Amino acid sequence: MMNNYGLYTRGGVITERNADYATIRLRVPGGVLSAAQVKQLAKISEKYGDGTLHLTMRQTAEIPHVNPANLKRIAKALEKNGTPLGAEQNEVVNIMACPGTERCKYANCETIDLARKVDARVFGKELPIRLRIAISGCTYMCNSPLLNDIGIIGRIRPLRIPGLCTGCGTCVEYCKERAITLKNGISVLDESKCVQCGVCIHSCPYHLLKSEYDHYQITVGGRRGANPCVGRELVTVETEEEVVEVIDRVVYWVYRTAWSGRFLADQMDEIGYEKFREDIRKEFGPKEQAAEE
């Protein structure tokens, strides 16, 4: 066991109820695996585990019932397969992402490649707390980014050009928030109800609705569990590069200021979130967002 001490203490190695065995959690940003990787994982599980794979809520996979004496062999095989040891302790854990524009008709942004970029920058960084990140291509948020420590949501602010609407009512039918009504043959948007999902833009059969602002909403401080908490909006940015940079800043802020043993949601005010938010908005936010401070 001493020869494997370094591996055994990694976040991807989880001691089971029967302490003679461990579950191996994998690093799979965005939850995307090739068929070849899945086949190889099956072989690894059959050889070193119990022949099963457990798919987790955080879009990764686990190999149950592994003998810790085989950790070095397993780690080497997983690394070769492109599915290395994951994270589960006080660190940045597996990055979640929905299918994004590659497959989902509601998505406003690409998500999988973005998840890989975020993963490359911050995955596994040791922190005082466990940090969860989720990326959603639209405001329907199937993977609940608002309930993660850091959430990224693709949004579109719709623009209506006066005089062009035909009054067909298609956008009214598609808007789930009931933020659009027809008045005197023209669609009218109630901005207080609009969640910037972009569905009205995508659904317009005449392509008369345009995007005024394609962006990513970044939130901080969400939490699942017995006492869920919705994350607070930190900033909106327009590029993937800005998303990655802002997330890196959040991770560093948590590293420098957060207390261990508590959820980020429970200590946001104590560790200076408002000042941090102000600084981030001044550097990354749109002019009107920075002016709010």
C-alpha cells in the first residue's frame, strides 16, 4: 500500500464502504467518450474491477470494487486511454456540459470544446473546498449550472426592429416564459419576463428577429444538496477566452480566500464576493454592466 500512497490519496480514488476496495473516478470533461474509449474502459473494469461502470451525475464514470494494489496499473491504462484519474476531494472536479450547438436545437453556444478548455485550465486544482462547474448552452439549463459553484449559461438578447414584424404569432407560441404578446398585429416583448433564451429568434419563420447581444452569463455560489442555493450573477462576457479567464480568476479567488469545511454558497459575503464581483465587472463586463457598480 505504501508504494501506492501518492495515487491512493488522489481525488479520483474513493475508498468504498468495505475499505479493502476503492472506486476509481475518471476525468471526462463534458461527459464525452469515444466508442473506443468505452470499449477500453470495459476491458479495464473486467480486468481490475467487477466488470461494471457507474455513470455519475457529474458526467463522468467510475470503476467500482478495485483492489488498491493495482492502482499503478489502472492509472497507467486509464492515462493511455485518455480517461485519466478524476477528482473528488477539495479541488476542481469534472466539468459538466450539455450538448450545445453541436446537437441541441435550443442551444445558443458551443459547450463541449469550451468544457475542455475550462478543464485544461483549472481541473484538479487543489482548493480549500470542492468546486463544481457546469456549462449550459441555453437558459433551460438541463445540467443546472445555477446550482453549481460556477455556472456558465449561453444567452441571447433579442432585438425587434420596428416595422418588420408580420404578426404571425410564431414567437408567441414558442415562448415558454409567456414574455411575448401580440398587440395590434405586432409582437411585443415584456423584458421583465424575458430570460434571453433565444427561442423567439430561432423560431421566427421570416428571420426578422435578430440577436442584440450573444453572451455567456457566469454565476457563482450555487449549491445542490439538502439546502439548494441559486448562484449569483458575476458577469456576462462574449467570448470563450473571456469565460476561461474569468473562471480561472474565480478559482484563484476561492484558493486565496475561502474557508475549508463550508460550501462556497455559505461564505460568499464573508470572503468579499461583492468587491470581487466589482473588480471582475470592471475588467470583463460590458460597459453598461460596469456602470451599475
